[in-house]
Amino acid sequence: MRHLHSKPWLLAEWAILMIGLPVALYLTLPIRYLLPMIWLIALGCHLAYRALDRQPTHIWWGRGAVTWANLRPILLRFAFSALLLGLITWIWVPELLFGMIRTKPAFWLLVMVFYPILSVVPQEIIFRSFFFTRYQTLFKPEWMLVLASGVAFGMAHILFHNWIAPLLCFIGGVMFARTYAKHRSLMLVAIEHALYGDFLFTLGLGRYFYHGTIALAHAS
């Protein structure tokens, strides 16, 4: 089984799972099955991660890293990013600004509560906990691992059938990967991810992450 940890095998595995699989799902998966598919993949990655790492669950979650000292730079970076995203949205697509709050406030509230649980957690299991454990020997130095995680995270969002989701998620994926690389805390990086995700839905850009522009065009 030693070949399963060789660089050629790991590179092929990364390309198939992180590039090939999103392309295959983009071509074949009905969007309504996206969330169950994410959880199915996350379950497989979680089992693989536990087999590879064998650390207790409380260490895996990294609750101890959720401190004000670690949250402060995350919140400052988020505040700057939120202002920039708000300005871009106001200039580029002002008709979307706060659209979900204005038209579907009850649904917006549900998204604020359930998006971090149903979407953020499985994504962070796949693209941070599993990814960093499995491919840390493949991508060196660490900035390459961070970049590869961002690329994989962006590629996964081609399933939304627009270019905005992969672009924003590549940028966000690099930020989240940097946080995980520094603290190795699933909980801390999930908090950061949830901040950006909930803000995008609040701002009005959630249409690019919900059913994709194709499905929403038919619904509008």
C-alpha cells in the first residue's frame, strides 16, 4: 500500500478528485442533488481523514484555536472584504443589493442559520481537514498547499454554472486555507467561511451560489 502515498499517485488522485470530479458533476449532476452529494463526499473524506490522522475528535475540531487573538485578524479582514464586495455589488449589480432580505426575509433568516451547518462544515472537512492531511507531502512548501486548496475549492463551485462563484471561492479558498494552515482548526476556519457565506447571501450575491444562474433565470 506504500504506493498510495507516492507523489505520482497523490498527484493523480488530487487531479481526479479535485479537478476531474467537479467537471464530471458539472456535466451530469442535477443541481437539486448538490447538497446530498457534498455530504456524501464529506463523509468519505472524513473517514479517510480519521484513518490518516487518528487524532481525537476534539483535536480535529481545534476548539482551542477559537480565541479573540485569532478571531481579531479574521474579523478585520472580513470587514475590509465586506466593504469591497459591497462597493463592487453596488456599482456592478445594484439590483441585487440586499435582494434576499427585501424579497424573502424569512428564507434569508433560514439561510443565515442553516448555511453554516449544512454547507460550510462539509466543505471544510473536504477542502481543509482532509485536503491538508492527505496532500501535505505533495504540495511543498506550505504556500503551494494553500494555493492548491484554493484551486480545488474554486473548481468545486463550477457546479453553480457561472464564473463568479468559482472566482470568489478561489480567493476565499486561499484565505480559508491560510487560516487552516496557521491554526489547524476546523472550527475556526468554519467560522471564517460562514461569515463570508452568510454575508454573500445577505448582500445579494447568493444567487450565484444557490441554484446557479441558469436555474434562477428559469425561476425569475
